[in-house]
Amino acid sequence: MRIASLAAAFCLMALPALASQQSSRAPGPHRDTAALCRAECLATAASRPGGAAPNAAQACSVRCDAAVSYLRSQAERGTAEATGRGRDAVVQPVATARIARPAATHGVVYGARTPSPAFGMVVGEADRLAAHRSAERACTTAGPGCRVLAEFTEACGAVAQGYKRSQWALFISSDPNSYVVTSLSAGAGPRQDQAERAALAECRSRDPQANCRVVAAACAGQRG
């Protein structure tokens, strides 16, 4: 009897420390549940014949931790189901917007055989073959030997003309007889100024000694 009393006293003395240590693992309302569980099972173990077993405190801790973990998981599952985030929650369909991309347009530049200054340019045409037919028709109407100078899908196109002073002229003027066309070049870009720069760069690369100027530029959607 005295041994049982000493074992019970030992368990009761160790209970506050064990309860304090283990209950810190069970946050929220489960702390009281863990402490009560350990107190009951330790008291039961101490009242048995022969007193408390040496590993009674550890066994109580394992059993009570398992019980608290189960209660916590049940509470979390209930919260998840209530908020729609549980495993069996119904997934609501999410509407996605499809971004409409503009249809590609075609641009074509035809140039006549130099020294003719004739050319034909089409931008923003939805049909590729139609763009070629229109540009070629415009070129052949004004000059011979028309050929494709450029084909592009950019919004803007430009034509640059390379020219030099005629041997019969003292200087270059607006008179077509004062200069000779040496080349026709095409450029394209998302903006008109970019298309013009590209055409001029192509012209200068053909003949660094020639003068270059933009003779036509247009963008899709522009009205004449």
C-alpha cells in the first residue's frame, strides 16, 4: 500500500510538467483535452495493484497525443469542408477569356526594271494572292520588267529610290531628266517611320554612292 501511494505521488508530481510539455504541442482548445487525458490515465495506472509501471508516463503521452491528433484532424476536416477546400469539395469551373488576335495581313512591293521608277505597293491585304496581283498590276501599268522586291506581314511598308545625277544635268532637281534611278528598295515595320528607315537602309546598302529617298509609305488601315 505504501509503495502504491509513493507511485501515485510520483505520478502526480510529474503530471504538471508532462502536461505543460505535451499540451504545448496541442494548440487551441485541445490543450485542456490533452492535460485531462494524461491526468486520468496516470491516476488509473497509479491505482492499479503494484503501483505505476516505470513507463506509465510515456504510455499516457502516446495515447493522449494520438487522441488529440485525431480530434485536430477532424476539426480541420470540418473547416475545410465548410469552406469548400476539402478533398471532396466541388471544384467550381473558372471562366477563361480567350484573347482574339487580329488576322494576319499581307504586304507586297513590286519594282520595275531600272532606270524606270515604277513600282506597286500593297499593305494590309487579307488575301496573299490578291496582294500580289494588286501590287504587280500597279507596277506593270507604269513600267517594264516588274518583280517582287519584298513580301511582309508587318503593318507598314515603304519604298525607297536610289538615284544619281544625270550626265546631261548640271545638278539634281525635281525634273526627272536631272537624275537617273539606280535602284528601288522596300522596307517594312510595325510603324511607318520604321518601315521608311528599313527601306532607306536597304537602298544605301545597294549603292553607298547613290542618293536615297522615300517615295512611298503606307500602313494597314490608312485611308488615302
